[in-house]
Amino acid sequence: AQSVTQLDSHVSVSEGTPVLLRCNYSSSYSPSLFWYVQHPNKGLQLLLKYTSAATLVKGINGFEAEFKKSETSFHLTKPSAHMSDAAEYFCVVSVMGGGGNKLTFGTGTQLKVEL
Amino acid sequence: KAGVTQTPRYLIKTRGQQVTLSCSPISGHRSVSWYQQTPGQGLQFLFEYFSETQRNKGNFPGRFSGRQFSNSRSEMNVSTLELGDSALYLCASSLPTRAISTEAFFGQGTRLTVV
């Protein structure tokens, strides 16, 4: 069975400093991995995805993530945080089952950005 | 291109009642999935429909059901509502492919409150 573990439930950074949100995955096969962001009272927006191509994936709003098979990690980073980045972030693994599209979510990391 | 549309945005129901939520996927997307989001359990997969057939199902009781119409619109029904069904229900649509790299696009959700 596939699963993801987000290592931090809350992360607090100052505006202009780097962001690191950690995610480890477990998968029997080569996984597809995603990061989604959710702003308060909003749906989920895709930040980036890994699909067995380049291991360094660039997403929207300056975010990127690196797939490290040896460490089973897919950490999300951003060089410089902005106030608008404050939100909840979910690491997600795609599970194949019946040819369908089932996503398994991590428990989320709440990112706080302070002045 | 219109995104995923969920209606209604907010609902208040009484215990024991039933409720129907609606989801219109992105044009051309034939896969629709439903997720329940609660503070305690996080995001959990309910089921996925593709071409009017349920293709995947999560671990929810039979009170939770869904269907998909020929135009790919989907409805989710919850019967005999319980207080614990209070949640944000999210719908996601994706392209019809067996590739595990398919990302899902989410609606803004329906906030269901059971009193």
C-alpha cells in the first residue's frame, strides 16, 4: 500500500527566508507524487507533480521539489517565502487501483509566514 | 476554461436527513473523485467514477453513495446523516487515462454541517 508522511504539522518562517516542507513516501512501485496547497476555505490547488521524469520538479509560485528515491523523500522548497504562501500544504501519492485515479494525502503542513 | 464546480457551497442539515452534493468536472474530464476533509481525519478518498461506473471506493459506510451521469457530472449522496459527517466534501476531476501521473483538479468544496 502507498502512503505519505508529512514530517511537520506546522512550519513557521519569516518573509524572505527559505521554506522547507518535508514529505516521505512509501510505495511498492514507482510512485507519482504531488504537492497541493489549500488556502483557508478554498479547494486544493496543484503546486507541482513528479511523474518519473526529472527528479527536480519546478512548480508554480517559485516552489520546487526533489524526488530522492534512496531517501524515499519528496520535500517541497521555496527560496524566499512570501506572505501569500501562508496556507496548508499536502503531499500526495497517486495509487493505481482498477486503472483509476486515487490520491492518498498526507496529514498536511500548515505554513505560517511572519513579517 | 471553467474549473470544477461544486454546488451548493454550504449546507446545514439535521441528523437523520439525507443530502445530495453536485459536481461538474472540467470539460473533457471523465473521471470524478470525491474526498471528505475533516480536522480529525484529514483528507480521505470516498470514491471515483469514470464513464458512469464506480471504479474505486474508499472505506466509508454504505450511507455514502454516488453516481455519474453521461455528461460526466457527478452527485454524491449521504443518507441518514450523522454529526460526524460534518465536513468539507471535495470533488476532483481528471483526464481519462490509465497513467498514474494524472493530476486531479479540485473544486472549492461543499461545506456540510450536520446539527
